[in-house]
Amino acid sequence: MTQRLPIGGRVDRTRTLRFTFDGVAMTGYQGDTLASALLANEVRIVGRSVDLGRPRGVFGIGSEEPNALVRVGDDPMLTATTVELYDGLAASGLAGKGRLDPGFADDARYDKAYLHCDVLVVGGGPAGLAAALAASESGARVILLDEQPELGGSLLGARERLDGRPAMDWVAAAEARLSGVQVFTRTTAVGYYDHNYVVAVERRTDHLADRPAHISRQRLWHFRAGRVILATGAHERSIAFPGNDRPGVMLASAARAYVNRYAVRPGTRAVVFTCADSAFAAGDDLRAAGVEIATIVDARRGETVTRTVAGPDGALAGVEIGGRIVECDLLAVCGGWNPTVHLFSQSQGRLRYDQNIHAFVPHLSAQAEQSVGACRGTYGTAACIEEGYAAGGSAGNFRIPVSDARHEQPPAALWTSGAQEEAFVDLQRDVTVADVARSIGAGMRSVEHVKRYTTAGTGADQGKTSGPGTVGVMSALLGADPGAVGTTTYRPPYVPISIALLAGRERGILSDPIRVTSMHASHVARGAVFEDVGQWKRPWYFPLDGESMDDAVLRECAAARTAVAAMDASTLGKIDIRGADVGVFLDRIYTNMYSTLAVGACRYGVMCTADGMVFDDGVTTRLAEERYLMTTTTGNAAAVLDWLEEWHQTEWPELDVSFVSVTDHWATVAVVGPRSRELVTSLGVPGDMPFMTYREVGLGGVAARVYRISFSGELAWELNVPWAYGRTLWETVLERGAVPYGTETMHVLRAEKGFPIVGQETDGTVTPQDLGMSWAVSKRKPDYVGKRSHARPDAMRADRKRLIGLFSAERLAEGAQLVTAAGMVGHVTSSYHSAALDRPFALALSRDAHGPMEAVWDTRRVPVEIVSSVFYDPENLVRDGSPSTWPVSHEGDWLLDRPVSALDAYRDRFAVAGADAVVRAREIPLAIMRETHGADPGEDAMRLGPEWWIGPAGDVDVSGQRTIVELTGPRARDVLITGCALDLDPRVFGVGAYVQTMLGRAQVILRRVDDDAYHVYVRSSFAGYLAEWLLDALAEWSHT
Amino acid sequence: MLLIRCPFCGPRDETEFHYGGQAEIAYPADPSALTDEEWAGYVYLRDNPRGWFHERWTHSAGCRTWFNVRRHTVTHEIAQ
């Protein structure tokens, strides 16, 4: 460590750290960066440039670094200047870019979290620290971010004295006075979005030799701030002259900070080349550290460095000044300062070019934002502190410290010197002045075009040191003012961030909620193969040992058509609709009539959007005079509820109608087949229920709803019990002889009957008439949503695609094109092999129903025969079963006596995770919950909407709709903020407060029931997802 | 991430809402009285201004309320 100074700096010489670079063992100190440790070990060449392969060394001091790219462990590309040294670190230099190993999976933990504040201060240098101090004195909730391990900003690398004492003493004193400010170090703000939404990366364990696996390595913070104060400082810029990229050429401020902060000499004999005063302080500090200053070249006196000279290794050996060569191994360059306006610009603030300091500075704010200090173009520590404190909004008195730094004169504008070739504008992208000149010679005038043509500013550093330099070079070549050239757009992220960080914990089973029914555990135990339907896991088929899918489906279909079979139909959307005007409302929403439906009767309905296209379908039942139950397709349940609310709230608020989702409350078992009556009557269902009717029935001692409806054409029943009894009912039905079947068999059975599936036969361009369902479209009603569109000429064209049936010798591919002599006329929408017909069949949409037709897909052409779309029992002879099998109802001689909660399987895991932990989760078992629309039903009901209540009393039983998880402990809030974007600060979210919002990716009601206790109400089908999410979150706290 | 003020629940992140398109497009009182062209105008044609826009949102992850918002389509500023 020959270039390490014996004293000084902010490194801890009592803690020696071993590391390797390109396989060579070296040591550094606690407090080093990899860059400072490499310089201390006299490593001048860190890597090679991306295109030209030129040797490159450390150029900067922080995240602006364009050159010193390294691989560290599994991280394929980092800058050595931002890697904190730790014991055992293994790094290697890169040739301009890293390589991602495609086989590597980043298993480190990443997460995100949300916080709110009155004032967010970005940057903990003198201006930001003063701003945070003032803001905290005003009583505001303040958050202060800084990307360094400690506060101080530019003062960390200076020898400046404030009030006669080292400047870091002032920093320490100011930091000690920050009361109630949440300070995040090692945290870089990377994005500034609409409405003062700032996203920042906290590097939580990257600096540790032993990284605890249960703590997220990096956390993506989402801050919503009332006001944002940007104190992001400034980046020094370089000057473009030939050979300005050689190892040993360094920004003057960086050279200064290496000696002051890290006690490392970046060279032994230096030339300083500058057009600004700040480099003189750098020269002073280098000299004080024992670096020989060969000369200081001040462009304002008419001198320039015109090229560099390399030694045998390609690193700097000397510079040319006025035609003579001056030997040196360090060239400290200062081309002036660029205020770090990245976040300001991201916030949509407008920049202007300041002719005095030759830099772009903030001009007009677009949000509640203020830039202070060097990022606003302010020079001098005292002036930055004064500006920051004033922005903080304190009414108190604050003495601005007196600095011993010399007053700086304005810089000169110097963009280039010497020849154009090998004069680098962008070090990381190997772009030279000559490249910029060529692009201008090719006719480009816009900086955006030059950027894309030359690639200047497109490296991982996003041109932090080069961007304004490119503008300056363009302005010099064009003879234009830099302000007229303008800048390229600043886009997030400010520093590179990994995709793994953005994914956070939303990976694997947490990537999207997995919704399951109350019967899911039974399906898993039975070996079901699942299909994703929206977020639901639905049994696709139930293979017996060694059975193929085709064989399983044929067997399941045969059971439904010849004996008795059962399906879990719980996923269908169910909406309880109440009010005096439900009939009128449904008449307008559906294409057919509902106001005339008898109580206890069911009717199939189609609903269209205003353009007349099919939107959803399902069976709706009149439960009582003023109460209906609507079913929707599985994937459309939420959209249909939105749709009903939209029409009610925005068009027909005068109608007395309200909606309660009961999808998760009711577990549904469809019992299907000619022998289904025997089975359901054995459970207590009246066997004489007519087709398309409904009864409330006691099943095994539980109030159940039974619908005699059929989606298969067979005699069929849908048995509905509350969630907690679904699994037992399902097991009972199977015990009594039903063969379980999945969605594939359901699809085959319905296709044999010619029943379309919304989203399979329809795609938003299909009317009910196209599906041959004019019978479900009322001619008598004055209007329904979509009616006027059905009368448009386009809807009545003779050549619209219509639903047809197809026979073919082999099974067709779904999506296959239908081709006649006239060309393509349609496509196959559904295709199966039928057990009942013992042949392949298909449904299709076609504008032609005549003549020879082929189905075409891949390289196949298969002749098809056009037939009716109803393949099975067109006269509906079998749907009522055989009259001889109409026994009367059995008395209920069995009991649904085993309620099973949605979190039954998680009880033990919660207990294990919560043992001795600072946060615990458990289920609140089986609470009575009812929803009401209208007046407060009392009994401590929660108000969910203007007239929407949930509590132990009320109109609609929804006890099974939601499951309640209790989260307790002093760290409960720390868990919640990793998935809830709301402000959960105890001062804002008091005991007793409740909200409907999102936790993770699940919709919840969140209620604070005590100081450190929360209840989370989650839809029962999402309960397993939420439990997994919580257990994953608890992992961080069960180790402490 | 827009911050949208739900009239019942207060300010929430944009991800809790669904967008409802241009506001104040009333359903015609008697659609059958409209020409095909007039009806197509109701169904298909909406303004797309550069500037202030009166639009509908619904708080689908919360209270399910539909409400109107004035938003600037360039700056995303929301008029309170």
C-alpha cells in the first residue's frame, strides 16, 4: 500500500481488509471504496474501454464514474468507486461491459417499502443537511437520503474548515440536531415521478462481508412527499483533448477527495489542468499530501493541455503544454461543474443554460420541488448551507458558518483543446470529438440525434460526466450557444439498478396472487392437474394412475353423460343484488328480460357493451322479490362488478339497487349426470326441483343454496354452501359416487351442447346474434346496453362471422384458419374429442357456412364438414333425467360438521414463524360478517364506501367472503410498509383506523386494532397468497 | 405514480383505480332516435386534448366509487 498516507482520511487503519483484484491479493482499510483501495495499491489500469480496448483507470469518485468498471462476485458490472470494500471481496476489471451469466439466478433477497413525509431531502451534503435541519425544526415529517455511507457530501473529501474547525465537525453537529428526521444513508434516489413520488435504492448489506440472507440486500423505497428538496450537488466535468482517457487522468475533485477522504495519493507528480478555480484547492490538497505539483495549467490564462503521453503500460506518463512535454503520472482535470439536475429534470422541471457558470441549471419547477446548493449552480459551502436552511422552512435562527475556502471566480467555458481524434467526450462509450464532428457533418443538429448516432451518453453512467460536455462540443462545432443546443432527456434510473431489485419479493409464488377455492387441498391430494384461469388455479383434469390427459377427459366426460360426476364451480363470479329496482336494472344490463322472472327461477343472460358486443354471460336467479343473484364468468367477475357500479352510479343513480360480491363466500359443487338426482337427494336436496329453479335447502345442517341449472345438457345441480363447508361437501359428494372432473371436461360437455364461452368463442367483436343467441335478445324491451348497436348496419351484415359446428376426421387446432375457395372465412374457436359422439368436433366462427372448407394450421390442411353447433341432445331430452329416478328428498341424515378455514394449512407455519419474533401472524377464526348498503347497521360496522358497511350485523351474509389475519408486535408496521403504499405512520393511521387498499398484490381491509396490532381482511381465495406473502415478510424479523 | 384523490377514501396511488375515459358523456335518452352516425359518435368518439381533460375514475381497490377528475394530459397535474 505504497500510496497510502500515514495519517488522515476517514479510513479505519485498525481494520485491515483483504481483497483480490484480477486474482492478485491486496489489502485496504475499512472505509475504503474498491477504487481508493486500488489506487492505494498502485493499480492504475482497472480495465479496457468498450470499443477501442484502451486502458482505463479510476476517473471519478462516485456514481458518476465512467471508467473503472468491475465485476464483484456475482454482480456482473459495478463501478469501483461505488463498491465499499469488505473483507474477502473478489473483483476483476472489465472491458467496457459486464457479462451476465445466463445460468445465474440471483437468489439474494430484495424488497420494497413505502413511506410518506412532509419534506423529502435528497442529498446529505451541506445544503441538504441544512435543509433537513430547518425542516425538522418546523415540525415537519422529514426524510433525508444520501448515497454515501455517511452524511457530508462534498465535505467528506475536502479540507475546508467551517468556523475554524474541520468541516466534518459541523456535519456531525448538524446531524446531532436532526430531531425526528429519518435518515437513509447508502440510499440513492433513482427516479422522480409524478406527484412528488420519489423512488430510491437502499443498499442494506452490500458493504458487509457476511450478508445475512434474511435481510434484503437492497430495498427499493417509494417515497411520497409533500415537498421535495433536491440537494444533489454537482458533477465536475472533463475537457476533451487527445489522450484524455489515459489511466492517471482524473477529475480534479476526485483526486482531491482521494487524498483527503481516503488518504490515498492517486499519483506522485501531478499536472492540474483547469478552467475553474476549484482545481486550485485540489492542487493545494494534493501538494499537502506530498504529491508534487509540476504545474497548474489555467485555460483562463491562455494555456492548455493539448495531448497526453503514455508510458509502456498505456497509462499517463506526461502531458503536452504549449508544445513541450511535462512528465507526470497524474493529470487532475477540471472543465467546470455540472449541477446534478437529473432528478429535477425527471420531475419535468425546465432547465436553462447559465452563461455565468457555463452549465444547465434548474429554471422552472413542475412539482412541489426546490433545488438548493450546488445542484442549483450555487458555489461555496456557506452559500449552499444558507440556501438549504432557507428552503427547509424553519422560523428559527440559524448561524451560517464561516468558511475558510477561497472565493471562487466564475469558470471559463472550455470544452476541447488540441486535435479532435482521440479526444474523448464520453469515456464509457469511446466517443470522441471527431465522432461528434462527423455526426454534425452528416447533418445532425439535434443533441438527441447526435446522442443516438454517436452513442454518447448511452453507457451505464448515462453520461453523468460527459452529457453537458457533448452539448458543449456541439455548441463549439456549431458556433451555437449551449442553451440553444439543449440537453438530452434525463430519464430514470439515475444509477443502474437490477431487475431483481425491481422484482423484489414478487417472484415465484408471490409474483402474482394464486387464488384457490375452499376445495383446493382436496384437489391437490387427489392429484389434479391445474389450469390457470385469471389468477385462479382450477383443476384441469383428474388423472388416475398413469392416465393421459385425453384418457382422463374421455373418462370424466363419460361419467357425466352416463352416471354422475362433480366439478368445483366455486370460481364463477357471484354478485348479490338487492333493491326495489333490480329487475329494471337487469333489464337494461342484460339483453333479455329479468323483471318478469319468477321468484325462485333462474335464467341465462348475456350482457353486451355499448358497442353491442358480448361482454359476459351467466345465470341469474331471483332469490326474492327484491333480490337477485348474478353469476359471471370466472375471469370477468371483477370487471362485471365495476360495470354494474358504473351504470348504476353514473347513469341510473335513481334506481334502488346495490351490489355485494359473494364469490368467495359461496363454495359451489356442480353435480352432473343422469344419476345425479340419486346423489343429491341423499344429501337432502328435493329431487323434484324443476329445471332452472332455485331452493334454499338445509344440507347437513348448513343453510345451502341449490340451483337446478346445467352447463352440460345433463341433469345437473349446483350446490352452494359457505366457504368453510365447501371442502367437506366436495368430499361427501365424491364419497357418494361422483367422479371428479375438471375444466377440460366442462369445456367438452358444453361444446357438445354448442354453449359458447365468453373469451373463447368471443373476442370483443362478436354479438349475441353472431352466436346464434337471438333467442336471448329481447325484442320487447325499449332498450338495453348494446341494443342500438345491434341495429347498426355493421351488426346486421349478412357476411358476419357466425358460430358454426364442424366435423373433421381428426382433431383440429384451436385457432386454425378456415379456408374456402373464397379465401379465409373464419377460425376454429374450440376443438375437442367427444366421448359421447366418439369423434372429433369443433366450434368455429365463420362468415361462410357452405361449400368445401378446410381448416389450415402450421403445415396442415384438413377438410371439415359444416354442421349444427349443437352436437348433443338438440331436443334437450336428457336434462331432466329419467322420471323413474325421481325420489323424494331424504331427510338430512348427515352433517357438514367440519368447517375448514381458508388458512387451516397455515396455522402451524404462522406459529413457527412467530415464535420469539418481534412480529407474529395468526388467523382470527370464523367471524360473522355481513355487508349492508344504506344506513349504518351499527355494532361497530366499518364504513367501506359512502353507503357500504361491513360488520357483525347487516343485510348480506359474507362471513366466508373474507378471512382475517392478525399481525401483532413492535415490527408489525415494518412488515406492512413493505406491501402497503398508504401512510401508516401512527400519527396518521391511529388505533381504530381502517382502510380498503392493497397489501402486496391482494385487496384488503386493513384495520389498526391496537398500538402494535393490525387486522387484515382478505378475500378468502387470496388468503393463501397473503399468508405466503406474510410468512416471507416475517422471515426478516424471525431472526432478530 | 399519480396520486388521485378519491372523494371517499382520500388520496391514493393510481394503481388502486381503474380509468373510465372521458367524463360527462351521457347515455342518450333515446338511443333508438339517433342516427347511426350520432350513435357511433356516442359509442366510439372521444376527445383527446393536449391539456386539461375531464375524465372518470373508479376506486376499484377501495370504495368502488365512480368520480370525475380534471387532469392535465401533459403535466399530469390534477385540479383539486
